[in-house]
Amino acid sequence: MDHGDEIRTLRSEPGGRHYNCAQSLLVPFAPEIGLEKGAADALGAFLGAGMMHGAVCGTLSAALMILGKAGKDRLVAESLLQEFIASYGTTGCTELLSLAAAKGMTRKENCDGLVYEMGQKLDKLLEEK
């Protein structure tokens, strides 16, 4: 199952509503992890912007929550975490945004890219038995 279309719709801020990076993953994956979409939306409300203070990227936080709720084991979660660190050099929202800015990327462009990529990874991980 590909959640990419729903993720893209949420990231385009329909009706002026902003879905943060965590909500943009939690809401589309809610049915697969036994949550109502409204509950998933509320669950991720304060994970954006690195838990509202530049700490761990909300995309990564939401992905780990999804894997845990889906019953994936610790090795799957650790592998995803290490892959994220290897790709981006950090898990910190502030650092990720600084690195992106140094490359000339906007905040939205950077965060959208992280969310889209993580959505694809989650699709693959959740398909695996």
C-alpha cells in the first residue's frame, strides 16, 4: 500500500490547515496501526518542529511510533534510526533545518522531502512480515 498521495495532500495544507511532519505520517498510517485518523492527528499535534523546540525530527518520531504500534521489533526501529542518521548526519530538527538552509532549501521543501521519503520507507517496512 502506498500512502504517498495522502501524505502529499496533507503536506499541501488543504484549506489552510497545517499538518506537521509527524501528523503527515501518523494520519495516513492510522488505519494500519489501529488508530482513528482524528486520534492520530491529535497524537502528533506537538511532535512537529522537533517536539516544539528543535529536538528530534517529528518525521522520525512518528515513524518510530508507527513501527512500534505495528508490532515491528526493536531491530527494525534501530535500523531505521541508523539509516536516518547515516543519511542526514543528525536526528535534530534544528540541525536538519540548518543543513538544508546551507544547501539553499526552504524549510517546507526540506520537511516535505523528509516526510515523503519516510512514508515510502514505512510502506516497505510495514509490508515485510
